[in-house]
Amino acid sequence: MEVEEDGAAEEQQQFSYRQRLKAAVHYTVGCLCEEVASDREIPFSKQTIAAISELTFRQCETFAKDLEMFARHAKRSTINTEDVKLLARRSNSLLKYISEKNEELTQFNTEQKAKKKKKLEDDNTKSVAPAEAAAAGKDGS
């Protein structure tokens, strides 16, 4: 009986989480529609915003499942950029954008690692020099 209660509580928590996600998507879609409406002077009905929100939420669910399957197929438990590129393969402009951003991130990470390595080497050089001077001072006494 306790297991059933735990299962029901978990199910209720997942439902609540899903509802909050849906509300966040709906809010964001509403903001974007308002922005487009003011730029183009084309109003959106509440039903249209709700339909776009629902469509967006369902598409995101599909994307998440596809990404999981791509990673699982590659025998990985973590989704990586190659999975995202595979997901975006049907949209050339999106694939190009994702690839460019991935290259930027890779370059940035490489630069950061090089800076860290150089700083570590500099710190090691600085700490070795005083130790050598102290050892030379003891030897000279």
C-alpha cells in the first residue's frame, strides 16, 4: 500500500512539473507573439497562442525522445552536440548555426584550457624559484 502511495505521489509530482513546463512554454510563446504582433501589427488570438504553445511543447517532447534515442544508439548515456546536429539535419540553416556555435565553444574551451595550463606552469615556476633560492641559501651557510 505504501508503494502505491509513493507511486501516486511521484506521478502527481511529474504531472505538476509537466504543467509548470507547459505554463513556461505558453508564457514564452505569448511574449514572442506579442513581440511579433507589435512589430508587424498583426494580432494573435488567444486560441492561436495556445495552439502554437501546445505544438511547441509536443515538438520539444519529440526532440527530447529523439535525442535520447540517438545517444542510446551510440551506446552513450549522455546527449552530446553530435546528437543535436543529427536532430537538426533536415534544416540546413539550423544545422549550420549549431555547427558554428559548436566550433565557437570548442575554440573557447581550448583557449581556456591553454590559459589554465599556462597559469599553472607560471605558478609552478614561481614557487620553484623561491624554494631553490632557499635551498641555495642553506647550502651557502
